[in-house]
Amino acid sequence: MGRAILAISGSAAGFLNRPFSTLGASVADYCRQLTRTMFGTYRPERHYMRGPGPACAAKRSLAQD
């Protein structure tokens, strides 16, 4: 009988109000966002194309002939 009471009271503890239960998740989310902002690896200028590449020029020269 003692185990049943312990199991019921242990599961009922999950429904209690915990004012600081989301504090850890909030701090972790803030640290993740800060890390992404400071050490982001995406640089748009590395992916920017400045006009047609050599394949497009080859196609144009074949089409003009």
C-alpha cells in the first residue's frame, strides 16, 4: 500500500505550480541565439554571383554560331 501512495503522490507532483520551471529553457534559448548571432557562418557576400558564369558564356557562343 505504501508504494501505491508514493506513486500517486509522485505523479501528482507534476501538476504543481513551478514558477521557475521555464527559467532554464529561457536561459538556454538566449545562449543559443547569442551564439548564432556572434558566430554565424553564413555570409551572403560569399554566395553572390556577379553575372553569368562560364557555362552561360559557352551556351551563348554556341547559339551565336
